[in-house]
Amino acid sequence: MLTPGVRELRQEDTRLLAAYPTLRQAALILGVTVSSLSRRPDLGAERVGRERRLAPLKVMGLAAYYRRRSEYEVAGSLLDYALKHAPAVVAEVERELNSYLEATSDRDVPLDADFFLTTAAKHLPADLYDAVVDAYSTSRRS
């Protein structure tokens, strides 16, 4: 019987298995506790004997959720892990990590100030909007 959120690894995926950190290793990479990960119903871990392992892309998704470490640091740690434990699949892991970082890079783009202020004007009371404009103007001069 499988634990919820854990699936058996398919035969064709076994070559990547060594590049998947265990739950404990993923927690260290992410800067969270193992119990924070193990309690998640959406974990999607791969069962390998008594261990549960997480695909590098799943770890990246968790990095975005927990925000304890930069996604770039997490990707670097995952790549280091793959280099150490699964050198035969490093290129594949690197491609996946690069694709993830490229696909999510727009999240790091600063919010356009004009758009922000226009939206704030539509949704905030006038006195609060004026305070936002004052704070924004002050921060731009700094």
C-alpha cells in the first residue's frame, strides 16, 4: 500500500533516480524541516525501498513555495547533488532546471510603477492612495 502523495517509480525512470534527493536531503537544500515536506498531501515523492525521493523539478516548485532560499541557490544545490550522485544524467537535470528557471523568470521582474500606482488609485481610498504615492516618491529619491 502506498502512502498518499507517493508513487512507485516506473522502470524507465530508474536511471534518473540517483539524481533525486531523498526527503531529508531535499529539506536541507530547501532550508525546511523534513516534517514540513512529509506532511504535504501533494508531495509527489517517488518510493524507493524505504526512502522517498523528490524529482528536482518538484524541489524547485517547493523552493518557490517555501522561499527560504533563492531558487537559483536551490537549482545549484540540485545540480551539485546530481553531479555527485548521478553524473550520467547531469545534462538532463541541468536542462530541466534551466527550463524551470527560464519559465519562471518573469516572477522576479519588478512591478511597473505606473501600473502599480494606477491600480492603487482604482482600489484605495484617496487618503491611503496619497500615502502610497508619498512613500513611493520618497523611495525613488533614496
